[in-house]
Amino acid sequence: MSTGWAGVRDWVIAVGVAAALLVTGLSGQHSAAYLDLLGYALLTAGGLALAARRRAPVPVLAVTGLCAVGYQAAGFDVPAVAYLFAVYAAVRAGHRTITVAASVIMLALLPLAALASGLHDTGEAFAQARGALELAWLVAAGAAGEALRQAERRADEAERTREETARRRANEERLHIARELHDSLTHQISIIKLQAEVAVHVARKRGEQVPEALLAIQEAGREATRELRATLEALRDDDTEPRRGLGHLPELVERARTTGLDAKLTIAGQRHDVSAAVDRTVYRIVQESLTNIARHAAAATASVRIDYRPDTLVIRIDDDGKATPDDAPVPGVGLLGMRERVTALGGRLRTEPRSEGGFTVQAELPVDQTA
């Protein structure tokens, strides 16, 4: 139910309870006429206070209880109906201890207020019966609130479970498709590479000049095969080969330094375990970013920062390359693939030129998954 309709319903209930209390008070006989005005005011205030029971259940519990004691002391023999609604709302909101304590105080004060005003002079047996009835109604109201609270909690838990299951299945299906696609590409590229190598071998054996395009195809096939093999190692489920992850970042950064790039790795925060998918994704983000810097950025320095946070792992790669804020970044295959990996894990990716020049890649990956 929307917040607006919930508020309207709360006011309807509050006005209805206030009207019922007021009608009951008007129909009864009172011990002191000069207290009538105060009693009517307390009856009305106790009912109307229920309009705020969702926003402030504990204050409403106190207000309705004081109003009930007040109009009983003023000589109005009216049941504490508003207080029962407040008990239900407070227990439903999770304030069980406060509600029990307030109810014990109420059970003690209501008979005293009734005796002080001259109500219930019919005898001790009647007072005991009335006290038992009030206790039974309080228990019923509290039990109803607790039952609904537990039902809402189970519904929320079931909704979270459904979302997590759907997300996990989507991730598994995405990885399955990726494995199938990469397996197919590996096969086709292997054929291309093999045909190019055979053609080069035959040309050299005949003493003919090998075309540059053929040599380029041969080298590109080798490079693509290496890249696909590395990707497949990360995507396959077997553990026969060590997977690349956070532990291999120093090696990755050092390899970038051998190309002349002044690369630096910083790890901040309290290190904790992450899932295998997050571990692989971090490595691929850093690898792709350093590759792009080396190929396109014309940068002299690059910094890689890994920031461990309680529920998030933040990866940030900065360079001082030729990109400027006026440049509109054109996402290539590498950045698109990077975004796919991050999105599949429920994370966020930001790629943009820096105000001081250069380019920034920042990814935030949730780590509240089973490692």
C-alpha cells in the first residue's frame, strides 16, 4: 500500500476510534459533572493520537495510555480501546519490551483510577473480572501485532531470497553463454591460425616471400588464442589451473612497468575474502585498463588502487594520458566487456576523462557474496 493511502487509512481509523470513545462516554453516567469537559477531551485525544501510530508507535502508546488513565480518573467508564490499537502497532513495529512494560503499568493504574473516581464500587469480584478481561484484550492485541510482524518479516525474507536466486541464475546463465561463445571462438580462431601457419610454412618452403598480411594474421591468431585461453581459464568451473585474481595484481602492474609505464599499486582497507567471480573481475578490470593505457593513452604514469570496504570493493585506475574533459569517450570492446562483468555482479562502473587530464576507470563491486 502506498504511503498516501496508508496515511488516509490511519486517519480514518483514528477518527472512528475517537468517535466510538466519545459516543460511549456521552452515553454513560459520570461521577463529577465538572470533569466532563476534561473527560471528553481525553477520549478524543486518545483516539486521534492513533493517526501517528505508524510514524511514532512508542509515543502514541504513551499518549493513549495516559488518556485512558485520565478519563477513567475523570469518571468515564470507557474501555481503553485506543490503547489496544497502540499496543498492536507498537508490537508490530518491534517494540515488544516497551509495550509489555507499559501494559503492566496500565494494568496497575487503570483500577486505581477507576477507584479514585468512584467507578466499580460493586465489589472486588467485579474488579478482578474486569482486570482479567483487560489483560486478555492486551494479550490478544500484542499477539496480533507480533503475528503480523513475523508474517511481514517472512515475506521480506522470501522476496530477498527470490531476488538473490534470480540474480544468481542470471549470472550462471551469463557465464554459461560466455563459456559457449568463447569455446566456439577458440575453435574458429585456432583454425584461422593453423591455416595461416600452414600458408607461411609452405611459402617459406618454396622460397617465396611471405605476404605481410599473412604474417599479421598469424600473429593476431596467436595473440587471440592466448587471450581466449586466459579468459577460458577464468570462466571454466574446474580448478586444474590457477585462476587470476587479486593476488596476481602485483605481477600485472610489474608487467606494465616493463613497457615503460610508471605504474603503481595501492591496496587500502582491511583485506577480506571475496567471491571467485569478484576476484576474477578485479583482475580483468585492471588488466584491460592497463592494456588500454599502454595502447591508447600515451601516458607516463598510472595508478591502481584497491579499496576494501565492509560491503564493497572499489577499484580505481588513473592515468595522466592525453584524454581531456572535452573528449567524449567512445567505449570500445574492452570497456563494454568490462561493464558487462561489473553489471553481472550487481556493481557500478564509471569511465571518464579526468579534470586534470588523463582517464579514470572506477568500479564498485558488492562483496556480500559467499567467498
